[in-house]
Amino acid sequence: MKITPDQIAQLNNEQIKTQKSKAEDFSKILNQELNAKPVPESELSGTAGPSSPAVSPLLSPAMLNIQQTETAIMNQVDQVLTRWENYAAGLKKPEPDLRGLYATLQDISGQIKDLKENFNLNTQKPELQSILEELEILTTTEEIKFNRGDYI
């Protein structure tokens, strides 16, 4: 099949029309949101008093729960990664504390197991699940090296 310049010109015209319509749709929505009347803070907070933290009116309680869960997961993963950094730094020392490093490995292993048990990462965050699996493999490999006597 041969493509002629007429077909290319027609395709370009159609693409330009769709791009313009998408831009116009976006600008309409943006203008509607910008021109919307601001809601007083008393209506946003509902029955909560002045001591309650500021919460975005766009977040429902379910979304807040999800956000808090994700924050908890990220904090725990950050702790695991920090422990791995400390473990690696401990191995680089001229005379490493092998008992302390082995205990660190066991702590890392326990934290990874807790993360897998407490959070259903397969459905929530599959990419995080794969990271945890790789960290678990690294931890197991390092424990095997310790048991084998590689660091003595």
C-alpha cells in the first residue's frame, strides 16, 4: 500500500483538529474551576473543631486512609533501605562487627516479612512488592554468606 501526500495532509489536519478540541476542553474545565465560588472553611471542616488538622476537601475519609497506609508503607520501606545502607557501611569497616551486622540482617528480614504480612502489596503496589522480594533475596543471600563464613 502506497501512502500519498494527500493522505498525509488529511491525517495532519485531523490531528490538528483533535489537539485543538482537547486544548479547548481543558481550558473550559480550568475556567470553570477557577470561576467556581470558594467554599468557606466552616463548611469544609464540617463538625470538626479548630483543633482538627487542615484536610483537603477533595479527600474523602477512604482516600485519607489509603494515603495514611501508603505513608506508613513508605516509612517502613525507607527504614529497611536505611538499615541496608548501615549494613553495607558496616561491612566496609576494617574490622566489622559481624555479630551486630548479622543482627541487622535479621532485623531487615523481619521488617520485610512484616511488610508483606501487614500490607497486601500485590494489589496495592505491585512494583513495591517486587522491590521487597529483591531485598528479601539479598538478605537471604547475605545470611547464607555469613553462615558459610565468607566474612571471617
